[in-house]
Amino acid sequence: MTRCFFPKMIPDDGPSGGIKADGAAPHAIAARKAELRRESLRRRAALSAAEQHAAALALQPHLLGFLRRRCDTSGRHLHVAVFAPFRGELNISLDWPAVLELPLQLYFPRVAIEHEPHRLEMVPLPPGCQPDDWLRPGHFGVPEPPPETAEARSRAGESVDPSQSAAGTPLDLVLLPGLVFDRYGGRIGWGKAYYDRFLASCRPRPATAGIGYDFQVLDQELPLQPHDVRLDWLITPSGISRTGPVQVR
């Protein structure tokens, strides 16, 4: 089967592509990340329901256009990991009807708490299912695939390798939420490193696109740690941008 993987502009620095900002101590980086998280959450919480909805509508043509171009380029069904919005994240669920018409197999993340450390597994959306009907509150209350889906796959002898999609098929693209992004591919999430560990385990690594509000994208480079994985694209209500080369100091 022909595989579609997108080119990367940014070389990796180490196994997961993290950049240690200005040689700062780990505790200083962690403290700065926590500060940036708090500010992003404050601004997100201040958005009215109307503002959140307007941002989601503005995102639609950019996200759908991005996915359509990926499909047109590949000429085959793509394996794409998405997410269900939670606690004020940009609502991409408005796009499900149009996305499900594309030649895609969608996957949703599930936190496998039966493993130590906890890890992300990407579970395929079953044929004929609507995401909002299928997903259930999971770890931290985040909508995710029901646990019995992964258990059934395991009993059937299917691959449950967290770095793969179904039956060992590599993912082509992963859409990620986040709290803060920079224009060099940096991303700050909730601090559990679920996505970072997942992406670091993928061979080959899929293309990645961060989804967020415009105010969540900063011009300055974020303070990253060695495990942090940089993203290839950013998609916001204002448009699509390819992340640029990391600044050399």
C-alpha cells in the first residue's frame, strides 16, 4: 500500500525534537510553561459562547481545505487522528459532517490508564458511527473512545500498538489541541506529555498540525524540554501556517 507522509521543514534536535530554551534549568522551564498555561486558560475562559462559536466557524474552511488537499495529493484514504474538544478548546466537532464525507479513516485518542505510565492509544471510529454519539467521558472527563472498543480489538487480535492506527497502519496526520503554540512548532499542553510520548513512538512519524485560537499562537519561541515534539503546521481561525525553522542563538 502506498503511504503518504508529508515533508518536514524542521530538523530534529535529539530523538524527540525538543529545544532547551537558552540553557535554562528544567525547573525554570517548567515554571515558565505553567505561567503560559495559566495565561492561555485565563484568556480562553474569558471568551463568550458567541466568540467561541464564531472562532469555530472561522476555522472550518481552513481545516476542511487542509484535509481535502491532503486527500487530493495522496489519492487514497488517509489515516488521520483527531480529537474531541474539551473545556473551551476550539470546537472542531462542527466539522464532523463534512470531514466524514472525505476519504479518511478517523482515529480518536484514548488514555490507556491500564498501562504504566499511562499512554495514548489511537482508536478508529467504527463505520457508520458519528463521533458525538460514540465518544464517552474518559480520563479527566475528556470525550474519548469507549474502553470496550480497545478491549474488543485486543480480543480480536488486532494491533493495539499505541504508535499505530488499526492493523499496524501508520497514521498519516495527527491533529493536536494545545494551550500555547509558537511559530516554530513548539506546543504546550496540559503537562502530561501524552502526545509527546505518542509521537516520539511513531515510526515513521506522521505529519502534525496544532489546532488553536489565534491568541494561543505566540511569536516568541516557547521554552521546551527534551521530550517536547515540534509540530509541522498550525491551523487557527485566521488560516494555515507552516511552522518555521527554529531560531539559532
